[in-house]
Amino acid sequence: MDLCVLEKNLDIRLKWPNDVYAYGINKIGGVCLHSFLTPEAVLNAGCGLNLDNDTPTTCINDMIRDYNHANQQKLPTLKYEELLALIFNEIERLLELVKGGDFETFYKLYYSLWLHSDQIVSICDEKGSKKEARVMGIDDIGYLKVKLTNGVVETVYPDGNSFDMLKGLIMPKVY
């Protein structure tokens, strides 16, 4: 099995900036990145995915079983080492795309998996003021690009903000 089979058959989506969701409502994973801009260009990446624990929500293997039951298919469930191999192979493929300058294919894949196209959101500032906006996408750095009701395009930074997808609310994180 490869990730294309999972992408095509399972409802696994991306929530900006770094979460992985099942069925658009159940968080099943996340990504944590930290980069150092040095001559060595170090990037530390961490990824957690719920492969086999069906509580409290769901997991990838349950999604595979549900898909098989609903569609009379026999996709195999995954072992941890198989999932890791799929992830690393996909990362390598995507890095080669980006190194080759093919950002269009990368963005096309990202947008095909993300949850926010044209989503209407409320953006709160530290003082509690709200602005309504429509999600346009991400910018070249990965920040959320939104269009306010007055037509002004703004960038929303992931650091210091929290995105409550179910409420359509972007607000400062409370620490």
C-alpha cells in the first residue's frame, strides 16, 4: 500500500497549521517543526499519528476497517513500521519536488488535503476585537492568508494563535 491509496480512500485531512484530522472532526495527529537557519540548515521534525488506539475518537486502522466494511474492500491495516516507511517515502518525494522547484504540485496536494478552503472565520486580537474574514490559503512561508470583509488581505501567524476550526475562530493562545 502507498499513501496515495490512503489519501484516495480515507478521509484524512490537514488543519492549519499542524494538525491531522479524521473525518474533518477528530484529531488523530500533529506535526511539530523547528528549523535553524545555519550553514547546515537543520530541520527537526516530529510527527504523531494515532495508528491503532481507537479511543477516545478514532485511529487510522479503524478508518481502514470502516472503509473496508462500507465498500466491501480488503485494504490491509497498517503496522507501525509500514506507516513510518510510507511517511518517510512521501517526505522524500515531497522534498525532491520542492528541491526541483515544483511548488505547484506541492501546494496542489496540500490544498487537496486541507480543511479550510473559503472557510469564513472570525479573527480575535488580544483586546477581544473581532474581524470577519475568508480563508484564501497559505502564503510562501506557510502563514494563513485571509481576506477581510473590506477586501484587505492579511496574514495570520501560527505562533501565538489558536484556530478553533469548529467555531471558525482564530484567537490568541492562552498560556
